[in-house]
Amino acid sequence: MILMLVCSLQKEEYGGILAMCGTSDSKQSAVVLTSHSQENIIRMHGLPDFEDRGQLSAIKDARALAALPGGMIAAGDAAGTVKTWQWR
């Protein structure tokens, strides 16, 4: 299998990546979720061009991200808090 880099994103103001997860939104478009150090949000970017798709708030330094069945997203932080979101 040969893989080819399609696009990349690097923004120093975001800080280091703590967690990353790929999923599909409610319209089946590809989205990558990233959590960055010292931020209280999870960033969402559309693929393949990394357009800004918004943010999920109220979770600091998310260490784990997961795409779940039924269009749900789960995130866990260093304090042990787990939060979930649902695509609409």
C-alpha cells in the first residue's frame, strides 16, 4: 500500500497536539478533531483542506478523543472527566 500526503496543517499558536481523531459529520463529510495543550476546546477541521469547522468547548487539555456509533464524539481530559457530543 502506498500513501500520499494530501494536505497538512501546522499552526504554532495552537500548541502541541494532545489527541486527534477522524470522523464523519451528519452529512458524511470527513472531519478531524484535535485537542491542543493549554486549550479549553477541541478544534474541528474539514478534510482534505483543513477548513475551520468550529470548536467543542468546556473541556481542557482533552487527552483522548473517540468517534462513536450514531454520530457521537467522546473526549476525556487529564482530570478523568468524559464528555460526549452528538452531530446534528
